[in-house]
Amino acid sequence: MQRYLISRLAQIIIVVFAALSINFVLIHLIPGDPTSMILGRHATEADRLRVRKEMGLDRSLAVQYLEFLKNTLRGDLGNSYRLEEPVLNVVLATVPNTLLLAGSAFILSLVIGVLLGALTAVRAGTWFDSLVNSIAILGFSVPVFWIGIILILVFSLRFHLLPTQGMTDVRMDYTGVQHWVDLGKHLILPVTTLTLESVGAYVRMMRSSMLEVLGEDYIRTARSKGLPERRVIFKHAASNASLAVLTLMGLKLGYLLTSSVLVEIVFAWPGTGRLLYDAMFARDYPLMLGAFLVVTIMVAFGNLLADMTYAIADPRIRFN
């Protein structure tokens, strides 16, 4: 276990370094000048040159990159051009909001996907199987932002049941239980959007794995012993079939974090994705790099957690 963790942590460091380096180059290749966002369109060329020198943008890209790496290793991600605050503080303040959104959707889609996948396998060929599979295919075929827009049009603008955007109602100063109820209302639509987009893959994976397991000899043996069908399905078949879902879990966790960027934009959710979106339009290079760095680290450690969960769930897997 210790050797495995050291090896994976070394891989994570390499991945984060590579992603950070690529992002640094790509960000500086984006058309536009941060000084235009800071000073406005009517600033003189002398003012622009002065601000570029103050921000260190007048130096070569290689020098800027080495300075950026040196500061990042010291934990200094610089100051935001737009907010004039330390980037690390700004980004970390949004991480809990993103984890709340993505984590809720991850757990919900996993539970629903495994349950529906097992039920469709047991009832293969029925109308229930066809209905669930059609919805699953539709869920991961439609763009996630389109699902969010449709949900807003139906449940917010048409029936006025749920709020359209934000994390809480800024007009009301809720505290205690009222605050959590308000937060839950604002969480429903974005979580539902991410869940609908993610649950289909779990349903399809669990269904195919379950159908394969139901044909194994030990399932026929369990049935021949007279065990109740519910126990055979859920204890013997589903528990073994769910191992395949754990493999998918690591991939979907990273995909879910990236999909949450679009969902945060659609629902104006104050998370890291929305922060990254605003930073891109403001040409706020330090803030963009800081948000990219945090998202990359979350995805890398999410995959590590999924790999460890799979190895613990299946004793046949060894850490190497």
C-alpha cells in the first residue's frame, strides 16, 4: 500500500506539472491584453506599457514561466488582476461550493445508476428496461448545459417552483434551518442537471455487468440451494457486478468536475468553474492558472481515491 501510494503521488505530481505547463502556454496565447481589461479601451499606450511592466508581462514567456513555477512551488499563485486579492485565497473560497455541487451529483448518480442498472438487468427485455435505457442514452447524449436550460425553463420560469440561479437568495438574510432549506432549493436544479448527464453511463455499465454475472455458475448454484431471489440478486449478483462500476467511477469523477464548470455558468453557481469563466473574460492570467491548478489536483486525487476504492472492494487486486 505504501509503495503504491508513493508511486501514484509521483504520477500525480508529473500530471499536475504537465497540465500546469500546458495551461500556462495556452493562456498566454489567448488573443487579448489584460491591460485593456484593467485600464479600459481608452488608455494610452504609455499607460499600457507601464502596467505591463508592473505585472511582469513585458518579459519573455520563458522568463514568466520560470518565475511562475518558482512562485507556485512556494505556494504563491500571485494576485488577481481583477480582484486584487491573493489568487490562492480566492480560489480556495470557491472549492467547497464546487465540491458540494459535484459531490452531491456524484453520489446521487452512482446510487441511482447502480440501482436502475441492476433492475433493468433483472427485467431485461421488458418495457421498464427499454424506458430506462432510452432515458439513460438521452441523458448522456444531450449537452449538459442544454439540460440545465430546459430545467430552468420548466421548473423556474414556467411553474415557478425553484430558483434559477445562485447558491442562496441574496435578498433574504436566512439563518439556521431556513438557510439550509434555501440552499437545498438552489441546489436541486444544478445537481439534477449533472445527475441526468452522468447517471446513464452507470446504468449501462451496471446493466451489462449484471447480465454477465447472472449467467455465472455460482448464481445458478445459489438459486439451486433455494436462496430467496432477492438475496441472490442483491447480495451475490449485484455486489460482484458493481465492481465494474467502480472502474467507471474514477473516469466519471473527473468528467463530472469538468462538466460542473458549464453547470456553474448556467446556474450562476459561485464555484471554481464560474470563477474560471469570469477570469477568462477578464484575461486574469493568475486567477485562471490558479483555478486550473486546483481543478487538476481535485481530478487527480479523485482518480486516486477511485483506484484505492476498487482495490479495497476487490481483494484479488493488489497494489503494485
